[in-house]
Amino acid sequence: MSALGMFWGVGVGPGPAGYLPLAALDALQQADLIYAPRARGVNASVALQCLAGVPIDASKLRDIEFNMDPDRSVLTEHYSQLADGIAAQLLAGRNVAYLTIGDTLTYSTYGYVLAALQARVPGLRQRTFPGITSYAAAAAALSWPLGEGKERVLILPCPETAAELRIEIVTHDIVVLMKIGERLPWVLELLREMDIARHCAFARRIGLAGEMLANGLHDLDAQDAMGYLATMLIRRTPREERT
């Protein structure tokens, strides 16, 4: 019987090439197979775009099409099939790496894959490499500090209503808003109504084609800015002058 293969989870960052940790690069070069998720209807994997210029044998790559269906039963079946395939490779003694954009365990599909593998492979050999989150990259690109002193920071998938979001904003100093999608028009309207849009920032597709960066949101056009891979940084009050 073959020795059990190693499973690596690799966060490749939110878009710009060069954000891959050196330890993760070593794992990718050791891997026999590298799984690269791709959203259904998209021609290229964003995770692979993040690895532009990284010396990886293309024959190792395995494309995985994801259907992010809101039906949890459909998603569960998808992750089950994916985990079955990866488990078979590990049990055959092959080393497998799984790529994910941003950080491996921050609102990432990798967490579901890892849990499914742990249920299927007794004694699973695995290591997870962290990646740079979209909000860390956005803050760096915009020179926008993510919390100073004792400021309270909330990382939040966008709520369904303006009333819910308003509560989170008034009870925290900074809100990192993710998974905004088509809610962007009313989010911007709320920030302008609260008269805090000038304290806020927005980033979409950092380091990729179609990148958009905005520091101050009074003039941001919701229709132009809507789309995948968007993050908003919300500050309730002006930044304190510390110099």
C-alpha cells in the first residue's frame, strides 16, 4: 500500500502576483497535483492569475469548476465529489495542493474541502498556508490603516438590509465589508446618508484586469463598481490625528 500523500492548502492572495509565501511555493513545487478552483462561467482561474511568473509545472494543474449555488444541498454534493477525488489521490500516495484566493481560512471554499477530507481520510497529512486577505491588500493599496489604538474592527459579509448594516457601523469603529455584490447601490446610499462616505474606501479586483480603487466614496458610481472580488473599508468617524 502506498504511503499517504500530503495535502496542502495555499492562499495565493487577492490578485497581485508575488504575494505567495515562500513556504507555500516550496509546497507547490513538491506537489504532484495542484487543484485550481474556477467560478462557473469564467474562462480563467483567478487563483492561477495570482501565480503569474511563479515556476510551476503546468502538467500538475487540475481545473475545478465551482458552481456557487445558493442551495446548500447542491454545494454539499459538489464538495463531496471534490473531496472524494482528492482523497483518492492522497490514498494513492500523491501530494496534492489546493489553491484559494485571499486567505485559506477567511471566507474560503478551502475550509469546506479540508473538513470533507478530514472526514474521509483517517490520519490526513496536511498543512495550511495563510494568504494575504483582500482587505489587507485593499488597505495597503489605499494607505488606509485597518485599526489604530483600541479601535474595534468588524469583518462582515454584507447584510441583506441597510438597517442591519447601520447597526454594525454605529457599534464598531471600522467595518470591513465583504461579499457586497448587487447590494452596492444601497450600501453607498447608506454611507452618504450617514455622512461618512468620505471616511470610507473601496477596492475591486486588486492587481487584476478591471482593478478599481477609491479613497472616499462620495463620487463612486455603483453601476461601474459592482462585481466580484470587491471589498469596502468603512470608518465611522474621521481618523484621529496622531502626528
